[in-house]
Amino acid sequence: MIGQDDYKIRLEVFEGPLDLLLYLIKKEEVDIYDIPIERITSQYMEYLNLMRMLDLNIAGEFIVMAATLMMIKSRMLLPVEQRPEVEEEEEDDPRWDLVRQLVEYKKFKEAAAYLQDRELHQENVFGRSVEDVPEENEPGLALQDVSIFDLIAAFNDALKRIKSEDLGQIFAEQFTVADKLEYILAVITREGQIRFSALFAGAVTRYEIVCTFLALLELIRLRQVNAVQDGRFGEIQIVKCATA
């Protein structure tokens, strides 16, 4: 874990628990109307634990959803005749209320994405005067087609690559997030881009991987680099921002 005196990262998680569930459902290629609740709950908790490890600002809704998933999982394990009584109009499947939320949220997300595309199209069609040019946004998480969950998934893969750690290596480490931030900037400035996995290729401990990942998140937040993918769930590339 990162010590108290190390470089601090302040990164808000702008996507919520329903975004994470939709991400997992799409990644696992499962039917949204027939969610394998045990598998999805296990993966949801894994992502939540990773976000806690990274000390990201997790909204309370993530914790509430974790409790909801655990409740649904426990009810699914009970025989139908032993499940808590529900109103006559409610379905017997404990997942159904969650499914309704996900389907409705998915529709809103798709509608918002469509409206955003139309807005961008209109901006390209109609000229804009100098007075209409918007001010530059404050630094924030700019991931293009890569979500925070894509990055956490790739980070988790890097962590799992470390099978065992030698205590001598751990105590001898001199890595800090600030050092890794400078290292990534130097590589990106020199190469223009680098594969996400290549950033962690030489790491031998989890501590080094965590430092590197936190440094990457900070650079994305500051709009020094972007994370892009060649297709959904494909290899993540870290590229230098045009304005950096």
C-alpha cells in the first residue's frame, strides 16, 4: 500500500455502480435478463476491493449496491418455497428489480450518448463565432472510449501476474508515485504512446504496480495522456494528449 507521505492521488469515480454492473455484464457476454448473480457479485466485489486499495473516492452507492447483490445472491440460494414473501404483483425472481433498473439505466445512457453525438455533429455543421468558443474544462478524467473500469481490469491483470514477492525486494524498494509519474511522462514524450501492459512489464512487486497505476491515473486526470482501445475490451494504449 502507498504510505502516508507519498504522492496523493485525488481521482473521483464519475461512473456509478450501475455502470460497473453493465460493464461486467457486457464483458462477460451474459444476458441482462438472466444475470448469473453469483459470478457477477464476485466480480463486482473484486472491483470494489481494487478501488478501495487504490483509495479512490468511492460513492456510497457502490456500497449499497454491494449489499443489494449479496441479498439477491442469498435469496437465490434459497428454495423458492423458503424465499421471503413478496407482493402478489412482484416476480418470484429476486433479480428482477435489479434487471429493471439496469434496463432503464441502459436506455438513458444510450439516449444520452445519441444526443451527445448529435450535438457534436451540429457543431461540425454550423460555424461558431469566437465568442461562442467554450472555456477549457477543468482537469478531469478523460478516458475517451476507455472507462475507469477498463483501466482497473487491466490493473488487476497486472497484479495477478505477480505470483510471489521476495521480502528483500519489497523492503528494498524505493518507488514512489511521483517517480513513476516522471517515468511515464518520459516514455510518452519519447515514444508518443505505449501499451498499458508494457508499463508494468518490468515490475516485480505489487507495490511497484500500484505506484505505476496511480501515476497513470493522475496523468489522465491532468490530461497529459489519454487511454484508448482498439475495440471494446481490447489492448489499452496510453497516448500523449495533443495539448500536453
